[in-house]
Amino acid sequence: MAQHTEGRKAKVVVTDYLSDDLEPERSVLGSVATVEALGARSEEELVGRIEEADALLVYHYIVLTAGTIDRLRKCRIIVRCGAGYDNVDVRRAAERGIPVANVPDYGTEEVADSAFGMILSLTRGISLANSSLRAGGSSWDHRVVVPLHRLRGRTIGIVGLGRIGTAVARRALASGMDVLFYDPYKPSGYDKALGIRRAETLEELLRSSYVVTLHCPATDETRGMIDRKALRTMPEGSFLVNTARGAIVDPEALLEALESGHLAGAAIDVLDKEPPPDDHPLVRAWRDPSHPAHHRLIINPHSAFYSEEAFREMRTKGALHCLRALRGEAVRDIVNM
């Protein structure tokens, strides 16, 4: 694409999520572009507001479908401010000649720390003890969390060995866990380099793991992957952690596994609908003191990525993608070209 026209400031639009002064974006783009935040909560709210944008910064509250992309007249780049980009029709953007970039590395440490923190909270009964004692009626001793098992030597199954999955593997190794991963797209040798084991099938990983933690994108292949059959394949008394994408796990199936006691607990940072409606089955059960999920399910509001440092890094890198595109320079982390 041609370099941005001299003398005219470009227009960069932040479609959703942000509502502050946009200082990180303006510190990068201020000399070449105006930056505007729309605060949209649905795609319909973008109509008439993005058509003349030279670049879009997109978060996770909205979806950019082909219809919206087709209305973009001057857009040089769409940046998904985050690692996942399943809420952008990247294929249609490519057909229109619009590159889509993501920011894949900004929260690697934060998500890995969150996932492993959830693993420790579940397997050591930390959340269960806190929740049960607060509700009253539980004895003030270790019996509130019986049975627990030593984590060292237990098998952790990591689904998806990308940046975050690898970071979780390193944390698990440091804790003395037996690390098993399933990632059919990872070339041979990563298991040897890290000192971990590869599962040839998802079923093998699920059947063998005391804890399963998800670190794969939401694709046609992975949506609904953790369903009733998958959860029944996991050993009785095992745990599930999801800091990846809500669509990977069937919420009704997860609820049934917690109700039956087949899963000893679960921790999720992501849901299939965000923010979830009040009648979302998992949220409703989690809030119900009489339901097993009330004490054995941890829910966080899609916050695993967050630290002050990671959030600014994500915003700055997203703005830098825009800056390079507007200047006609090569852009990193393009996912659709």
C-alpha cells in the first residue's frame, strides 16, 4: 500500500472496550493520526462511525464480520489488540486487501501465571476452603478440603503449546509435575527441548491428566472441543482450567461434570458469552450456594491477561502496528496475508 498522504492526519478508531484518554495510543500515533474511541458493545454501533477510518484497533467486546469490513473505504490495517482474533473475519479482510495483525506476546507471563495460580488454587483446595468456610457450617480444619493429593509427580495436560502453553509447562516443571501436551501443529522436538511428553491424541491427554489446562485458539476445529465426551474421558476427581477461549468448552457439559462430582473443580477466565447474561447456566450455578459449583468453580472476568505492564504493552504494540501500516512500513504479526 502507498504511504500515508503527507499533510493529512490519518484517522485511527478504537472500536470497543477502551474509554479512557487513550494516552498510550496517542503517544505513538499523535504525530500522524487522530485517535478516537467508540466504546461500542455491538457491531451495529459501528455503523456510520468507522467507514472512513485508516486503521482500526479492535478488542473483544465486538465482532467484525464481512459486512462491516466491506464498508471500510480507506482502512490500511485492522489490529486485534490481543492474541486471539476469532472475532474478526480475517478471510474477508484479506480478500479486501486489508492486513489483520494481532499482539500475540503481550500477556504471556500474566496468562501463564493466572493459569498456574488457578491450578494451585484448585489442587490445593485454596478456593474451596475459603468459599466453604465463608459460607459457614464447615469445620475449622483440613477436612473441609478432603481429599487433596500432592501435586509433585501428577500429570498436567496442556492443550496448545504456543507461547502461553510453553510458559505454563515451565512453571509446571518447576513444581515437579509430569507435563504432557497435545498440539498437532507443533513440529517434533519441542517435547525433547523442554523435557516434557507429547500426547498423540486429545483423548490420550484427557485420559492421562490430573489437571487439564487449555491454551489453544477458538477455531472451527476447537469450538466445543471440551464436550461431554471429553470431560467423561478425564479421570474422576480431576480439574479443568480454561484461560484460552470460552467457546472451547461446552458450558452445559462442564456444569454436569461438576454436579456429578466427576470433576473435582474447574477454573475459567473466559466464557462463551462475555459479559455473560444473568441466566448463563454456569454463572447461575456458581452464584447458587446450594449448587456444587458454588464452591468448586472459579470464575474470573477475562482478566488473566491483565497487569499494568501487560496492558500498556498491548496498547503500545497495537498502536505501533498502526503506525507502521500508515507509514507504508512492514508490519509484524500479520495473521491473514
